[in-house]
Amino acid sequence: MTKTELRQIWEKTQGHCHFCGDPVQFDKRGWRDGDLAGYWDVDHVIQKDKGGSVQADNCLPACTRCNRLRWHRKGEQMRELIFLGLIARDEIRQQTGVGRVLAQLREARLTKNKLRRKRSDGNRVQE
Ligand SMILES: [Zn+2]
């Protein structure tokens, strides 16, 4: 992938992870051990093995942390994330104090992410 294509992908979200909305720095791309702040990689919206293109139009920036959560967690770690997600979902559904805060945080992140994507390329990215 050329630097121009990488820049196009990075600019789609104005340099933010398309999952969590955290900022990523263009020059901090890829994998590393230790502090992952600002690191990102190319995420294929439609997976390559499901027929997704490898071109920039099928790609968005994902921070390394989210990319690792998605692809590199196994067994126990995945169960913990799902378990926490289920607890959070139940709190939101029951509209507890914690649930209301979680729902607000979730909405704020989703709204920010959507606004960034609309502004950057004028088109809404398919979710
Ligand atoms: Zn992220």
C-alpha cells in the first residue's frame, strides 16, 4: 500500500480509530510492544476472506489496541471482554445509574465517530 493510499485511509476519520474514536498519528503505524498510544493499522471493513477489496475504499484506520482486541485475543481474554460487555449491556437495559452513564459514553463515541467520517469524505461509511 502506498503512502498516498495510507494517507487517504487515515484522513477518512481525520486520524481517529473508526472503532473507538481515539486519535492515531499517521507516522505511528503498525505493531509494537509496550505503549500503543497513537499507533494504528489498516482495517478492512469487509474482510478480505469474505470478498472485501484490499483497495483504500474498503479500508479505515483502526488503533492497534482495537485491532488487537478484534483479531488477537483468544479464549480467556475474549471471554472476559464479552462478559464485561454483557454486564454493561444489562446495566444499560436496566437503566441503572452506571447503565445510564455507559449509554451516554457509548452514544457520545458513536456520534463523534459518525461526524468525523461524514466530514472527512462527504459520504457515510457503511457500518
Ligand atoms: Zn480504537
